[in-house]
Amino acid sequence: MRFLFKTDYEDDIKLFPHSGYLVSYGILLVLLLIAPYVLSSYLMSQLVFVCIYAIVGVALLILTGFTGQASLGHAAFLAIGAYTAAYLQKYNVPFPVYFLAAGGLTGIIGAMVGFPALRLTGIYLVIATISFALIVEEILARWESVTHGNEGMRVKTLSLLGVTVPRDSPTFYFLCLSVLVLTIVGTLNLLRSPTGRAFVAIRDSETAARSMGVNVALYKVKSFAISAAITGFAGVLFAHKLSFISPEMFTLQLSIEFIIVILIGGTFSLHGAVLGAIFIVMIDPFLTYLKDDMPGMIAGIAATFGAGPATAGNIQSKVAAFASLNGLKGAIYGIIIVLFVLFEPLGLYGRWLKIKLFFQLFPLYKRATFKRQKIYVKSERNR
Amino acid sequence: MLDFVQQLVSGVALGCVYGLIALGFVLVYKATEVVNFAQGDLMMLGGFFAFTFIGMMGLNYWIGFAGAVAAMALFGMLAERVVVRPILGYPQFSIIMATIGLGYFLRSVAGMIWGTDDLKIETPFSQGVLRIGSLVLAYDKLSVIAATMILCTLLYLFFNKTTLGTAMRASSENMLAAYYMGIPVKRVVSIVWAISAAVATCAGVLLAPITFIHSNVGLVLGLKAFPAAVLGGFGSIPGAVVGGVLIGVIESMAGFYLPEGWKDVAPYLVLLAVLLLKPEGLFGHHVRKKV
């Protein structure tokens, strides 16, 4: 086990606490850079979605994970970013300009949502953000002169500095990856700055933060604006990746998916956003794979346990029928959410930390290290 | 004028359904501080149970209704035991996510079992209409209004007059203190979930003749019940029903008098306005912040 000897505050807030980090992230970066030349085009496309979801996940982590303000309306911010891009593109605005404009506009709207949110906490905030998202969805469907209503909008192929970048080219992947990396590095820097410290202070106790001189209202609005702006950037990439956007893509379902990203990844670290994004994007191909291969596998297992060919065939067709039922995906989603909340509240990254600690402390690992405290006394209503 | 009254009545009937779902939210919230995002889906499931008993097994309407309520009460207890009890005491956000997950699961499973078609239950109120002068009121809408009144009164009396109701209010204020006072908090919470699922089932069965039952009905109506609960002040039983009725009337008036599109947005605009101007709602009481 490595012990870090810190003599200075600067040591405590280093981006890379020790050289091991540089090595492992360097290897990861190299792997990501050679990915387009190794992986199939389908997996590359999924990897682009991982990048986009991870950017939104990071945005949501700033707001929910670090400032403690839950939001179920991030699909609306994504939609505003995507529609701004699609609208400005019609007037031949170059990519860098509308990319920044989308982020800026979404950030301003995020701040406007943040102001009323100052008075709200807990469930009220969740409900208010849901209503905001539903209203935005309706506006997108009705404001036909700008958004073309339910017909949706085509998004032209991205052209960056005179070069066209098709949505399934490696260049587009590198663009998404660089936006993701910039977002993560920027957020890490934000979180070790006084602003980030103020966010965390507000999350842990608003009263304590206020008594330490943190301007709670200002920082909450800032958190909303930053989170919304990053989501707006992701929206531009999302629009280009899909090349067609319509209001029914940005439903409550999508907002819930974003929350699931950070919930499954882990809400206390930026690693969580990336891990959660990988999980949520890859679950689809995984389920398809299971649907295709599961029946044969189960029949094979049945056959090895002495079932006759007729019984095995029967089992195979039954499992196949079950696997192609309509709502199975939703049911599996639901079960996954519930299981994570019940048994792995720290998410995938929490599990990784536990495994790491287990081997570092072997054989002295204690389960109680990660146990959360239950609070029955204080009602959130009176806080 | 006649149009106005017709719209008013159908708005009130629709609002009563929102009110009944909101009532479920409020019951669970009052007793455990948990907001059950799967409440609408419990309603949907209750409707499907009633359909199975009445439509498929051919039972009498009232027996089927009672059977569905009993089955859903048990289901509510089960859901509480499996999903909510292990995480009571953790931050609200975890519990909200768990109930969202439960809702997802119920929607999909209901879709798998009963299919995705709209189902209809034959009720004794399905056909008839009540004529007062030139005003025509359908019995199915009136039945919703009447049932809501009865349920609301019963629950209000239950919460304020009975020992069990007082125990529920006590455990809502402070679970630990309630436990020290000898209240079996776990059993109380379990009963609250049973009641809330039963109320949701009533909503589902009464709704069946008006909007048909399909697996997504819970999501749609559940989202509309939030403005109702907030408008009434989360945590007030009469408030939930009054809020529901107001939202229903606003929605149906907006649908009739305002351009298309306002109908779906109006409840949420009201919700945001209430949250900004009077966050404690119409019937809620303001709680001072303590350190």
C-alpha cells in the first residue's frame, strides 16, 4: 500500500496525486486514441454515445453530485443545445460559433432555472425540474417556425474549419473525446477551486456553508448554469451524431437515463459519470446479444444435464419467446436501478474502490468502511 | 354557459382522479417522508387487476373491485418490504430513484402480461347519463366524484381521529421518537403503503371507463398528480383532493378556451407558479428552518 506524504495544501489538490495516475491515464488515453482503428464501426458509434452521455453525466455530477441539487430535467438542456445548433446551422454559422452559442444559451437558461430553484429543495426541486423539462418538450413541439414541431429537424453534416466531418468518422469520435476530456479536466479544476469547494459545502450543509461566508444563492445559480452549459455542448454533439432531432427524443425518459448514468456510476466522483455512461450505452447491445444467444446457451446447458433433444428444443423456443417479449428491456432497467440503489449505493466506482481497498488491506478489509449512516431522526422537511 | 358547466364537471371528474393519485403520494409522504414516483403505476396495476377479475374472470363488478383493492393492498406491502424498507433513512434521492425503478419495472411487466392494447372494464355506471334540464352528466364521471369524496372523508377521519392514524402522523414527524413511544414503526409504514396502493387501485378502477387502461396510463397521470399534490401542499389530505380538482379544472378549461398545446402545459405552469409564490401550497403549513 502506498502512503502519500502531504506537506502542503498544493499536495492535497494535485490533479495527479502520484505518478501511478499519470501512467494509468496515459495508457487509457493511448487505448482510446487507437480505438477507431481497431474496433468495429458499430462499437465506435456506441463509443461516441458513451462520450456524449459521459459529458452529460459530468454536468449532472456538478449539479447533483457536488452541489446536491437533484435535477430530472437535463434532457431539456440537451434539447436546447441540440436545437440551437440545428437552428444556427441553417444560417451557415460556423461550427465553433454555434457550439459556443449553444453552450452559452443553455447556460443562461440554466441560470434562469436556477433562480427559482433557490427556494426549492429535495423533492420540490425534482418536481420543478420535471415540469421545466415537460414545458420545454411542449414548446419544442409547438414553436414550429423555429423547431419545425413534431416533424423534427435535420442536422447537416458537421464541417470544422472547412473539412466535413461525417458523424461516423474517426474525426467525429476524436472531437467528442476531446470535448469529454476537456470537460473532465475543466470540472476537476473547477472542483479544486474555491467555487468547487463552495459547491461541496452547500451539498453537505447549506447552513454551515452560509455561516462560513459562502453566498449560497450565487453558487447554486452558478452550479445550475455550468451544468446546463456543459449539457448544451453535449447537445450539439448529440444532434450531429443523430443527424435528426425531434421533440420526442428529449423526454423524461432521457432525463431519467442521465440520472441513472450517475447513479450507477457513482455520485461522488467524476469516474462515476464515465463508468455509468459506458454501462447505460453498452447495456443495449449486451441485451441484444443475450436475446440472440441466451436460448441456445440454456438449451445447451439443459442438454448437458441429460435433457433429450426434443426437451432442449422446447426449452430453447420458450426462452427465445420470453427474451423477445416487448417490455423486457424496461423491466431489466427497472430491476437494475432498484438493485443499485439497494445494494450498491456508491455505484460502479464505489465497487471498484472497495475491490481495490480489499487487496490493499488484505486480509484486514472491513465491510463497515463504506457503510453509510442511516438517519431516522431528522426529517428533511425541517431542514 | 352550458359548455362551461360541462367542462367544469368533466374537469372536476378528471381532477378527482388526479386527487386520488395525489392522495396516495400524500399518505406515503406523510408517514415516511418518501415520495413514491411509482404511485401512478400502482394505479395502473390496480386497473389491470380489476380488469382481470371483472373482464377476464367474469366476476361481479363490486366483488372484482374489492378483490383488486385487496390484492393491491398486499402488493403495496410487498413493494414496501422489498424496495423501500431497506433504504429508509438514506437520503431522499436514493428512495426517489428506487421508486422510479419500481415504476419502470411495473410498467414493463404489465405490458408483458396484459399487452399494450387499451383495455376497458364494463361498470354499472358505463352507460347512463343524468339529465338536469339541458345539462347532461355521465354517471361514470359522477361516480368518480362521489367515490373521491367518500374516500377523502374516510382517510381524513382515519388520520385525525384513530390511534393508528395518530401513530402514522407521529412516525412521519420523527421515526425514532415514535419508535421510543412504542409505535411499531415498520408495521405502520407497511400499512400506509397498503392503504396508498388501495387508494391508487380505486383511482384506477374508477378511471377505467373514462380513459382506458394501458400500461403507460400510470406515468401520464402520475406526472399530473404531482402538480395536484404540490398545489394542495404536500402532506395534506384534503389539500391533495382540492389540488387535484383545481388542476383537473384548469386543464380542461385550458383545453377548451386556450389554443392547442396549453392543455398539457397548464398544470405544470401552475405547479411552477405555486412553487415560486407559495411553496407550502394551499393547505400546507410553513415549517421554519432549523439548524
